[in-house]
Amino acid sequence: MAKIRTTVLLVGVVALCAVSIASPLGKVADSSSEESAETGEMMRELSEMCRNNSGSDAAFLNLMDSFQNTMVCTISAIELDSFMADAENLSNETRTTFFPRYCPQLRTAYSCIDKLVADFRPCLEADDYVIVKALAGILPDAVELMCKNDGEILFKFDEPKYSECFEKISDSFDECLNFLNGTDTDDWDISHLTRDQCGELTGFRACVKSKMDICKAPDLIDVYDLFHNTLFRMTPCRNYVEIEKAIQVIDNNDLNAI
């Protein structure tokens, strides 16, 4: 079952793929020994997971080959050297040329991950594979959000009127954790979330959005929604949301009939 520990491992692997793909080949050797040790441990856990679910080491070896092919595919889709150089110098003034140039390349690049995602299947239980597919599904949405209006949302965080406001209310974001108080989220089974747990997550999101509304930055919730909406799509929460919508429609009809 998709426990939190397994989910964290899968998130880590997907993040590792993204970071590795985005990093220039020449900088691979710059990784610290601590980072190398963490990566090695992650790979050992993934290897064990593949062996336990497939019965051999072949699935893990195939996954590693697929990972390398994904890197090659991605690097061939992006002008990597110029991308990294331009990204380092990206500013509000240069974004109108940066995003039109590189967003089409990024859209091509994320299709490179399709085979890698498919090759995860022998290594995972069915519930866990749903998580991997959902996490991979964030990529196109993230690219589109980042590219919207030439990266406008990325620079909103740097605008003084937003950064100053968020700094003033930062402590109040802790209030949103009250929606998760009294529950041990480490014991949550991602693939079998209950209606109450889904309600807690919905309440947490509504609280975060209300804080952003104070700063008149409601569209910044779109960043959080990349993960929130993915979580709801891949868990039973999607069913409870539909149930709640149906109940609301029925209640409204009853009110209209009075």
C-alpha cells in the first residue's frame, strides 16, 4: 500500500530525475559526498523495491537504462548550455525573451519521461504506480503554469508588495496546520484516504488560499494546486469531492423549491 514513506521515496526519485536532467553534465562531479550518500541510499531502496515486486534485478537495471535514455532525450530537446546560462541571468526584463524561446523546448522535453514512467511499473505495487503517474503528470501542468504570461507567476513572489505582505502574515500560516492537528499523517495510506482526511486537506488548502487573498495574490494558490489537485486525482478524495458537489446541488435544489 502507498504509505507516506513509500510516497516520499517516489517523490525523491522523481525530484532526482528532474534535477539530474536540468543539471549540466559537467557539474555532476560537484555533488557533495553527503548528497551522493543520500542518492546512493535512495537508489538502494529503489533497487530493493524493484526486486521485491518483480522478483529479480532486471526491472531495476531496465529502469536505470531508461533513466539514462530519458536524460539523453531531454538534453537533446533543450539547448542546455544556453538555457542554464540564460536561467542564471533571468530577470523581469529578460523573461519576455526567455520563456518564448525555452517553453516550446520544455514542452518537448517532458514527453521524454513517458517510457521512464512506464518502466517503473514492474518495480511498484499498483497503488504506488498510480502515485508515480500522477507525479509525472505534474510536469506538463507545471511547465504551462511557469510559462503563462512569460513566467509572470515566478516574479510575483519577488514583487515588494507581495513579499512584504507575506512576511507580515507568515506566522499566521501556522494556523492552517490546525486542520491537520490531531492526526498522524505519517500513518495515512495515500491510496485509501478517508473522507475526513480529504476534508482536512481541503480545509488546509482553503486556509492557505485565504492567507494569499489577504495579500491580494489569489493566483499564487495555483502553485500549491499543482500538488493538491494531483493528490486529489490519484486518491479516493476525487470521489468525495464529487459526492460533496452532488450533495450541494441537491441542497440548492431543495432551497429553490421552498
